[in-house]
Amino acid sequence: MSITVVFSATIGYLLGVDTFHFTTFSLLVIGGFLVTGAANGFNQVIEREHDKFMERTAVRPLPLGNLSATQAFVFSLIIGAIGVYTLNHINPQGSFFGLMSKSGAFGLLSMVLYVLAYTPLKRISPFAITVGAVPGAIPFLLGFVAATDDFGVAAGTLFAIQFFWQYPHFIAIAWVQDGEYKKAGFKMMLGGEKGKYPAFIGVITAILMTFISVLPYFLDNQILSLSLSVYGAVIVFLLGAWFTSKAIKLHQNCDDVTARALMLSSFAYLPLMQIIYMLDKFLIQ
């Protein structure tokens, strides 16, 4: 997860930057890695008793007793503070209300939402997917903001792509892990059960994601400050159509095999889409 977050932030930075600054880039990578690690650490402290019931999480340090909750909490607090402090040194002159830089604020927001909203909500309502999609989409935006110090339409577009991608991604994971999640007391399946409803949400959000991903080609660069050539737009569209077809198949079949295929395709789609955006900027435009 930390690698995925840092990768998204890195691509966002490269898409926004005109002149590469190694110091800014290093602050982004280090700060993003530490903030993500802290969020994961706090998550595991809160869910340490629930993690015992899932095969995937039962081998984590806290369920095994290799660490105490206090040790994990203090460690997460330290690296989280260092991470936010590091991000806060990116473009500090463009601060929110003179308190924090935009990068520091978004880093802190993502960690707070993940730990204090998404994590406890997982045991209450599947709405956790929507809440969790916000911090999950911030890294792509964060990288662009670190490069431009501008939180505008372009940054919002990158955020929206990754936000809507998370619905079919999490629906597929929740489908495949449904038994494990229920055993651990997590309510992660939209509608409560596997079926047409969560699959339909996956289709709609995949379509929205695909539509938004090609917007930079159709909108004037002065409006969006993010461009995409016709070649890049076609490739990104075809990639989104492929991913959407996997979501449509889940809606048609409603079985675990198709859900697993959607889950695996979601892991491939995001980095491929981001790489296409980057290559289009540096090699085609």
C-alpha cells in the first residue's frame, strides 16, 4: 500500500512539474511514505483484535503478540508526525491560513480520515468505502499540488480518477474476502451481500472514471493545466474500457471468479493509467 501511495504521488508530481526539484521530490516521497506507514500502523492498532479472525491479517505483529499496542501507537505517532512535518516543508509559502503548506495539510487530512473515519466505519457501514476513497485518492492529487502549489481543476481531476477507481477496486476485494470480512466483523460489501447492486455500482464508477480520465484531451489547457494528446487519450480510454468490461462481467456473472479478475485488473489499471499519462507528457506532447 505504501508503495502504491508513493508511486501515485510521484506520477502526480511529474505531471505537474515544469522544472524537477530533487529536494521537493525527496520530501514528497519520504513524507508520503511515512504518513502512509503511520496510517497503516494506527489502523492495525485499532483493529488488532479483529485482525485475529482473518487469515490475511492474523500474521500481523499485533495479533501475533510481537508488538504491544502501546509500542505500535508510539511508533506510528512518531513517523506520522515526521511525515507531516516533512510534507509541510514543500512550498511552505503557499500555506492554508498561514498554518500549513498545502502538501502538509493534504498529508494530515489523508491520515486523519483513514484512521478516525474509514477505520472505525468499516465495522458500522459499507459507506466506509466512500469515506476511504477520499484519503485513497489524495496521493495522486498531493503529488500534483507539491509540484504546482495549486489546488485547482487539474489536481481535482487526478483526485477524481483515483476516487472512482476505488469503488470497483474495493467492491472486488470485498467480494473475494466477503467471508473473512464478516468473520472479523467488517461491513464492507455495498448493499450488505454479494449481488447485482454492488456490481452495478462498480460498473457506474468505472464508467465515470474512464470518462474523467480522458477529459484533459477535450478541455483547454488554460482551463485544466493538464493536457493529454490524442494518442494518450485513446490508450487511456481503451485501458478504462478494458477495466470497465471486467466490472460489467461481474454484474453479469456475480461470482467469485469474476470478482477476482476485476480485483486483479484494478491492480493493473491504476499504475498503467498513470504511466501512460506520464509518458504522454514527456515523450509525445
